[in-house]
Amino acid sequence: MTQHTRTVGSRQWPVAAPFLVVAATVTSLAAQPAPDSAALTASIDALARDRGVEVAVAARRLDAAVAFARRDEVVFHAASTMKVPVMIELYRQAVEGRVPLDMPVPVVNEFRSMVDGSPFALSAEDDSEPTLYAALGQSRPARELCELMITRSSNLATNLLIDRLGVERIQETVERLGGAGMTVRRKLEDGKAYEQGLSNTTTARGLAALMEAIASGRAVSPAASREMVEILTRQAFRDGIPAGLPPGTVVAHKTGEISSVNHDAAIVFGPHPHVLVVLVRGRDAAVREPVIAEVARRVHAVLARP
């Protein structure tokens, strides 16, 4: 197969590989422990202690019944990893004809709190993707909003899509795909909900199940899953899992960051493709992101073996 490339930032990433995984037979969730899993567990625990952070990991080979998990049922604030189920639900409703991908969505910056319906707005200064705010009063296709939500982690695009899709439907899809542990309760920056402890949360296991559903073509349909993989390969923030992998490794992934956590959830391509989720809590991003990269390096060294 000819390997095409796509430029992301200053780097080119092959895009042919994702289609190989979607077409592959993905093994059951009931996988056998990875080789040297005890040593890998001890290594990751030592890294977490040394850096003063909490780490949760879920990983699974997609071409063999091999998995690794450490604290994968511990609940973390989801940060922007909750945008993965929003994307899945968008494609599900697109297939059903509810929200076509080319449907124009009015760009507004007023949303309603889930607590009392009072209005709130987002800040361009606090959003990792500020350019969408220049389109207020205009419309953008749902497909474009999804691209911004995943590749640039736009909070504004996320809230616009959640308003169209419905939180309840997003959560129903999470549960149908076996993503228990990922809980999508509210739109982003709903301050009143946050004050009442109503946050979007995830576990490494739940998020890994959603990434595996995309990789296997089960998330919605094989065609929709291929499109979602393509979007994930265009991720602009590459300091987590990709930074710990061999140069040229193709990674389809979604990051998440708030003041207390950094996460990354990935489909890692290569001779032995695998899903990998790393959640880190504590310290600051300057500590947490290198931990994600180092965990990815150590897990990849085990799962990439023949």
C-alpha cells in the first residue's frame, strides 16, 4: 500500500496505517496480562513516586489478546478527553441523519447551566483554540466544529456540539460501547455545576474502551470510525504519548489538561498496534506531560514485542 503523509505542524505523519487497524480483527477485552507486566507495574509505580504524581494506565494490543492495566478503575477529572465521546456521538447521529456533518451550526457564546438554566459564556483567552470566537454570529459545519474540538481542543466547538447532540445521548453511547467510567455530565466551563461537584470524569479503562471501539470500527460504523481515526491523527498537541514513541510512529489520540491533570488516549499504529491511555494527576503540566511520554515509552517497549 502506498503510504501518504499529512503535515501536522512541522512534521509529516503517515495516514495509510489507520485503515489497517480498523479492518483488523480486534480481540476481546478479556485479554491476558502483557509479558513482564509485574516489572512494568513496578517501573510505573516507581516513576509515579519519583515525580510525585498519580498515574493510571490502560493498554491493549489490537492484534493479540494482550493487555496491561494499572489503577485503571481510579476516577479522574476527564478534562478534554470527554471530547472523544462527543465526537463518537456526532458521527452516530450523522449516520442516523439527525445531525448531518455538513449541517451549519450557529456559532454563539451563551450556554445554559445544568444547575439552574442560568447563562454562562466561555473565554477566548482560556480556550486553546481562540479563532472560532471570531465567527460569532456566523455558522460553521458540524464537521469543522468536530475538527477544532479534537485537533485543537476547542471548548467553544465542544459546547456548540453538545447543545446539538444532548448530554444524555452522549452518555448513552458511552455506556453502549462499554465505556463505563467515562461520565459526560455537562458542557465545559459550567461554573455552577463545577461548584456542586458535577464534573465530567473518566477512568483509564473506560476511555480505553472508547478508543478500542473506534480502532475496531465498532464505534459507529467502519466508515465513520475511519474518519474519526483520521481526525485523531491530526491532533496538534504531541507532547504526551507521541513524545515517548519511536520517531515516525503514527498516533491517533486525544489529550486533556486542566490545572490538576494531564491525560492522553491513543491508538498507536505499527507492526503491533495498541490502544494506550495514560492519566496523570498532581504537580503541574511541566511534570505531568513528561510522565505520560515516559509511560508510553515503557508500555510500548512491552506491547510492541512480537
